[in-house]
Amino acid sequence: MAAETRSFQAEVSKLLHIVANAMYSEREVFLRELISNAADACDKLRFLALSDATLVEGDTEFRIRITADPKAGTLTISDNGIGMTDAELHANLGTIASSGTAAFVDNLSGDAKKDVGLIGQFGVGFYSAFMVADKVEVLTRTAGTDKAWLWTSDGLGEYTVTASEKADRGTIITLYLKKNARAFAEKERLRTVVRTYSDHIPFPIGFVETNEDGVEEVDSLNRASALWTRPKSDISEDDYKEFYHHTGHAFDDPWMTLHWKAEGRIEYHGLLFVPTQAPFDLFHPERRHHVKLYVKRVFITDEVEGLVPSWLRFMKGVIDCADLPLNISREMLQSNPVVTSISQAVTKRVLSELKKKAKKDPEAYATFWRSFGAVIKEGLYANGQEHKDTLLELARFRSSAGDDLVSLADYIARMKENQTAIYYIAAENEETAKASPQLEGFVKKGVEVLYLTDPIDEFWVQAQFDGYDGKPLKSVTRGGADLSTIKGAASDDDTKTAAEDKDPGAASAVDALVASVKLALGEAVKDVRSTDRLADSPVCLVADDNDLDMNLERMLRQHKQLDMAPKRVLELNPDHMLIKGLAKLVKDGKAGVGIEDAAFLLLDQAHILEGEPVADAKAFTKRLSEVMVKALGA
Ligand code: ADP
Ligand code: MG
């Protein structure tokens, strides 16, 4: 029979021109496309054979084979799937079926770099063969017929279809590799590409070689098992582990494995793992997640921003969705409503599993939280109110109550009578937090204070002031302490108010001292006041109600994101010997000009307690020396 040569549809020619100039780094995806077509062809026949078994008679094992001849620079991909008739060859490999795609291709700018990425989203994967080949042959025979056809093209405008011979059903695609694509005739390169994109294609992909004795040997390139599509009951823990190691490039064991199938509006399989150990790139600036997106068992990409929120980026594994087109580009995925729905459902699922685990095994959960809590808390900042209650429920904290991690529910259960807020202190680390003078009064009274020591804490806490279960979060280094209204534990009896009641004169003396210190310090502070926040220290600094918390201020200054620091409030401990003594001097009118030096020394001490430099080291030293000289009586 005569060969029939036809021109490609104009849009195809345009597409081929762009494909031929594809970026080098993108070219390997041609193999994914051809393998996925082969797998589709097997899937289609497998389905038809359900009602007509004769279609697969004599050959019921579906498979994909690859052969290569590095010397000749050829590569073949064959399958024993459904095959194509000559009409199908024309329709599938000469035109672009979808008018939408045709219109899109028609509008391509011809800028290869930009457009190849976009091409991926339309059902035109076959043409990607011309990224690596300057000639392609398709020899095919439809199952259940004995006619075979050979399609050939150099991708330059025309293709030819000829009647041909083929011993069995299916399709063989032969690529005559471009000179600069010869590497794709090498077995190991092929293995790598197959492993990357097609490992879980559910048909064996065998690499066929003929050995010295002329015997064919088949080496399997993929694992042919989409583990996630198999029922849970068929999968052992070791299977999961091995899959986790392979797909997550991980060496630890999964801390938690989630495997489910979602049915309904959007269908997908999820197989996700929480690692035991924090991955090394957990806090890299890109904050990338490691969940791979598959469409119908074909790997698409692991770079879908938003497939899982960045605050769950420690998760590893696979989402396989049947409701997305196979050839979808990353750009298109980012705003895709299917991806958004999946992401929401996955997030909910992960959070609810974490909640269960937290309840069932608090100790194991504490380990998890130590590794990943700082990441999860980003969700309280990034997603605002969306998962707020769940995330706050999941959150664990170190606190002044002891060495165990505490939940907000634990905290609230231990709150003192009349205590209305959840108190926290934000600090660089736990030691600093513990040593903070602002904590003293709380600890003395038995009021628990949470230690927030992750950099993210300052940020989410600003976004979640209204707190948990109707209890606002309040910093002990900001605003008034109002500790007097809280009833302390019986054991740490509230001695202070009692003392004040006995001696109202002392209170007015402190008021007088406050006034003089304020006068002396002038612009150096925002305010001076007496406090019940302190126990052992004479003074401390706090931020005013609506100002930045001090730890955040330090952080921002460190990162040069703050030029003008807000002024702080200096608080005096009316029960401290030093303050009492100074108050008495002022009250008795004996303070004189010395009160100015004393005021600055108090302020400098407060700075030192904060781990901050004093404002004027020279003046500080001079004042301190004078005081010491006086004390020595010299
Ligand atoms: P898509 O796979 O998205 O439909 P392709 O450009 O990859 O787009 O393939 C076009 C069509 O060519 C396929 O839909 C299929 O009908 C046909 N085809 C490609 N490869 C094969 C094959 N190996 N066996 C049977 N049909 C194939
Ligand atoms: Mg395809």
C-alpha cells in the first residue's frame, strides 16, 4: 500500500518548532510523556478486556519495554497496550484534538524558553519526543486486528503513515536521538529518569538488552507499584518504610503514616509521612514542602506551591489525583481549584491525625512537637484564624511550671483564681526567659508563665492576642502586671498587700520616689511606676501596652529592621530594700542631687538585667564608682 504523507495541522507545526528548541534541562520529561502514553494504552486495553477477553489472548501481562542502541543513537519505547488504527494515528499524532489547545498553540510567542513550560498543560505530550529526536517512528497495531501502521516524521511539517507489519498488538516508538541527546540511549540515565518520573507506573518498565549469547535480558527500571493505590491491608509497615525512604530520600523511620483515599467531589489518594527527624532544610528560606503530586500514578512535580501549607512542610509523601490533567504546568497548578481543595482537605486530615496522636500518646507527641512545633506555629501566623483553634490545641510549651511540655488546656486548668489571661514571656532562649526579672512576681505567686523561645512566636502571638478558650495571651514584659487581683496559691501567701495595708506611708514614699526618678530620667524612659511584677530584683523594664514587646524589638533591631526603638517603662519594686531606702530618703527630703545619679543607675541596672548594653557606659562607670567610693566611706 502506498505511503500517505500529510502536513501537520498548522498548530502542530508551530508547537513542534517550539518543542525542538526546548531548554536542555527540561528535555528529559519526554520519557515521562511517552511512558505515560504507553501506560494509558495498557490501561485502556485492560479495561476493554474486562468485557472481551479475546483482546488480550495469549498475552495478558501488560508491560512497557525500553531498548537503546547508544552507537546508533536510537531509543525505543514499546507497549502491549491498545495500539492505534491509521485513522487514530492521523487524529492523535497529526492534529491537536482540542480546539482550546489549538487556539492556545496558535498564540504561542515562539519564545521557546517561556512556552515549553506552558505547553505541558495541554494534551500534547507525544510531541515532546521531538525535544530529543530529529526523527520519530511509531509502529502500531490495534488489539484484536492484524493490521499494522507505521507513522514517521522528522517533525518539520509533514508526517507519513504507511501500512506495515507487526507481530503482536501494541505500539513501538523509535526515537532517532539528536546528537546532543545521545545520553538518553544510556541505560543508567534512563533508569534515573524513569525512577524520577515513572517509578510508580503500575506496569513493569523493563530495559531490554541482548547479552553475548544472544539472549534477551530484561532489567526492571521501575518498581511498578503505586503503593498508595493499594489497600492498606495489603501493605506492611516495612513496605511503608521502604517507600518513605525511597520517595522521601530519608534515612529515619516515619513517625506517623497517613494513608487514605478521598472519594467524592475530588478523588485522590494520599500517602503522607511525618518524619521522626527534622529534615536538614526545614528552615531554609524557601520553606519548600516535600509532597509529590502525581496524576493517575504519573509523577508531575514536587514543586506545587500550596499543595500542603508551608507550615506542614516537614511532611513527605505523595498525593495522587485523578481529577487533574496529566499535562498540567506548575504555573497552572498554583491557582488550580482542585489543588486548593486537596490542600485544604489534606491540612484538615493531618491536623486531626496529630490531634488524635497527641491524645493517645502524649510522650511521642512531645517528641514530635520538639522537632516540628516551631514550623507548625508558623500556621498561626500565616493562616491567621483559619486553623487557629486546632493549632492552639496542638501547641505545646515549656513553662515556669516545670520541665514537661504543657498545652494551653493544661495551662488554663491550672490558672489561679481571678486570673484572666494566659501569661507568656518571649525570649531568645529558655535560660534568658527564666532569668527575666519580670517573671519573679508571677513565679512567686504561683502564676504559670509560658516560655516562648522560637523566633516565630513573637509573630503569631501578635496575631492571636485573643488567645485560646476566651483567655487572651499576655506578655509579662509588656503593659501593667495587675498581679494584685490574682489570688496566689495559699503557700505563697500574699504578703505584699498585707504589708502595704499596714504601712500606707511606705506606699506614698514610693510614689514620691517614682515622681523624682521620672523627673530625673526625663526623655530616657516612657514612664516610671511601681510594680508588683518583681520579687528579688529592684527594677525592670517593660514595654508600654501598645508598644512592641521587648524581645521582638531586640530581634528587629538585630535584623536592622527597626531604627527607632520605642521607649520603655521603668518599673520599681516597692518591696526591695534599695527602693525602700531611696523612697525614704526622698520622703525625708534628704535625697538631694544624688537622686539623679541613683535614677540613672536604676535604669542602667534594668538594661543590664535585659542583657542589653547601658546607654552610656562611661557615665555608668563614673556613677557606680562614686557610689562605691561613698560606701567605702573614703
Ligand atoms: P495525551 O496523552 O494527553 O492524550 P499525547 O500527545 O501524549 O496526549 O498523546 C496523544 C494521543 O495519542 C493519546 O491520547 C493516544 O490516543 C495516542 N497515543 C499516544 N501514544 C500511544 C500509545 N503508545 N499507544 C496508543 N495510543 C497512543
Ligand atoms: Mg500523553
